[in-house]
Amino acid sequence: MDNLDQTYAGRRRTRRGNRRNAGRDTAAAGALIDGQPGGQLGGLAGWQDIQTNLPPLTPLSADQLEAVHQASLQLLEEYGIEVMSADARARFRAAGADVDEASMIVRADRGLILAAIASAPPVFRLTPTNPQRALTVGGRHIHFGMVSGAPNVHDIAGGRRSGNFEDYKKLIKLGQSFNILHFFGNQTLAPNDLPVSTRHLDTVFANLTLSDKIFMSMSIGAERVRDTAALTAIARGISLDEMADDPSSITNININSPRKLDVEMAAAAIAMAEMGQAVVVTPFTLMGAMTPVTLAAALTQQNAEALFAIALTQLARPGAPVVYGGFTSNVDMKTGAPAFGTPENTRANMAGGQLARFYNLPYRTSACSASNAADAQAVWETQMALWGAVTGHGNLVYHAAGWGEGGLVADFEKLVIDCEMLQAMAAMLRPVGFDTADFGFSAHNEVDPGGHFFGTAHTMERYQDAFYAPFLSDWSNHENWRDAGSKTATTRAMALWPRMLDAYTPPPMDAGRIEEMQAYIAHRKEQIGSDTP
């Protein structure tokens, strides 16, 4: 900063002989370059409701989009979906589908599918315990979510380890602290030290008491989503019937690609729809493994599988909130390992948005990486996928912060790095002013050719919030960076998240509601324990 100020100090001239105080110039330069207003930690400036005013990118031509639509319906009519759930098969049979009970294949004609999905709302609202953090899902709203479902956890100091409840709670606290994160996935981290049959009760309680944001419920069967809905209603102080008119709960179900709908996924989708709660339907379509190797085939299969399960939610309850999910990427054809943030994945993220809009449905996508560390590869892969998600108008961007190793690890340092990228992306999407004063002619009145604008009134009135102020980037010169320890972004992230945990404060909640949730959990654990062999 000193060198920069000295460089410009000798050049600055003002009109009308009105030279400003040199100390004011230095202060302005420092504020603009340091970019840390008020010592802000971790981007805690305020809740961000992101709406893009940019048009979506459309990698598919109108003819290609129509071709995928027609091929998807053909796949459902001629090949069908294996449906393991007898309840789901019965619902499709009652709607007129061709059901083969021996093979459990359900073939649904296009009229049935299109009529069913037509009742799904294009936009809906999810209200958490803090109504100020409600999410509008659909349209131009973009919401970023935490890593979800990782069986392991990693940070530089503690190393790689099995998922556990203590780290789970830390991640929820960090997700609560970063206001650029809008929702949590279904179990941000697998707490492998808790009993499988009841761990969902403990994680839901943690979600509701450590955060006031929307979170996904576990979609393994109907009972888990019903428990989550019941606890959420208690936390909000309303009944389940009231919550059906003002949804709070959402789950994500995966199709077991290719073309198989499991019992548990179907049961969760039906139960959520019947309660009026939201379902995200996401086929797990990896090109070359779970789908044929071409993008056309992958998008066709993704679309067919998504439409089929979306139709199921509408057969259970017409008008139930539902989201079109896409998770199409490719594999490494040398090893078979999943790859993310690839050109194919980025294009699929954009194309998935086209398909969702074609059916007038909200869209879920992801920003993932296959890197084994929070390194440059992790950043470029996540950034590639993120651009595809944002320019594809993803309404829910899953796994946007903390996802590592292709989903096998929740990484603390990567969580911090990703949140920096997300905040920068949100700042890029923010509308820019073009009022008369924004053109800056008043500043030109103060600066001669060859001068600088650091100390003009126009700058001084705006410098504190003129530009995005990063919390992780280091913009110091080499000498200052070296003297401060030559810390990389990953090293700085390592130091930042523990400070955020130290500064964390849980959101307020009525003590009576907490006691009611605890009583519900104790009762359900007793029930589940007696039912478990």
C-alpha cells in the first residue's frame, strides 16, 4: 500500500487548485486495497437472497432439446423403470401405466407422465425456523448448499478420519455462520459413531438447534422423513397440517441409475408428497458407467428417470412441491472413477437447467470436485461446475461448499475456500447501478489527466462497499506476503474456520420446543430400539 500510494502521490492533481490532504489519500487507498471493512470474518455481512438477472446459458438448440424430450418419453414407454416399491407400482397402475409384476418394470406412456408433472408448482417457498431465511425455490433464485452425505471428514491438522457426530456439529455451526450458504444437504457428514437406525434423530435435532436454515431430511424410507417433518413442526411451533400449507421440510431422492427406483427412495418421496413437503428427484447419471457414454444418451436417461419420479410425487399428491434434479457427469475411462468439474459436467449442469425450464420445474444441480485435497485442482473443478450451475440457473446448488474426493470427504478447509468462491459469484450476480451519479463526472472534475481517483469525493463516498471484499484472498505484495509467513489460501483457510467456531452463537429457540423435541426423540428411539432385531 505504501509503494502504491507513493507511486500515485506525485501524480495527483486537482482542479481549481483544491489539493486534498495526503493522509486522506493514503487511507482511501488502504481501504480499497485491503478490502476488509470492519474486520469482517468469514463473510458474515448478512443473509443473501441471490437472484440472477442474467439470462441462462442454453447449450442445447431447440431441436436438440425437443429430441431429448421425445427420446426420454420413448425410454419410459418402451424400456420403463424397475420399481421395487409395490406401493409405487400400484399408484402407477391405477394411473394407467403398464406394470409387469414379475419384473417390476413400469412402462408409462407420455400422456400419463406429462399430465402428472403438469400439476407440480414452478415455484414454491420453504420456511425454516427463522422465517427471514426462507427460500423461494424456482425462477431466478439461486441457493447454495453444504456438502452432503460424506462418509469421511478431513482437515489439515486432524487429517482424514471417519465421519463422526462431533465434526458433524462443527460443520453445521460453520454452515450457519456462512451467510452465503442457504441450506444443508441430508446429513452434511455421516456420523458413523451413532447407531444407524436412530442417527437421523440426533442429526435433525442438531440441525434445528445449531442452525435456523433449511436442511434436507434423510430419504431412506418413510419413517425418517416423517420424523424430520414432525421435529421441524415442533421447532416451528406449528402442526404438521399447518406445515403442509407452509412447507419446511425437503428431501433428495436418487434414482439408482440406470432405471431403477428403490423401495426406500419411493417410500420417502411418497411420504413427503403426502405431507405436502418438498422432494428433489436426482438421477445419479455418470456417463460411461450409469448411462451410455454420450451426452445425448445421458441427458435422455437423466430426464426420463427424473420425470418418472416427479410424476410419482404428483400421483401421491397433486401440487406437492418437487424439484427436477440433475447429477450428470462422466467417469475416468481409464479407471472408472467419477469425475466432476469436467467440461462434460459443466455442460450437463447448464443443459439440466434447460430441461427443468422446459417442464416449468425448479432445478437442482451441483458444484463438485474429484480432487483428493483442497488444492488448485479442487478449485478449478469446483469453479467449472459452479459456473455451469449458476449459468444454468440452478435454484438449489447442492454440494457447493466442502465437497472433496468425489463426495467421500467433507473438508473443512475446502468449505472455507468454496465459500469465498460462492460469495464472489454472488457479488458478480448482484445488479450494478447506472444512475447519473454512477458515471462519475463529478470525480473527473477533481482529477486532471494522468492523476488518480483515490481521494475524490465520489470515491470517498463509495469506497467502503464499492467492490467485493474477500475474506480469504491475500492481495498484499510479495514482500508483505512473505514477511507474514508466505501463507497459501489453504493455510489461511486452516486458521480461519476454528476462529469462526469460537465466534459461533446458536440461534435462539424456545426452551419448551427444545424439550418437546427431546421427548419426541426419546420416544422414537425407544420405539425404533424395540423394532430393531
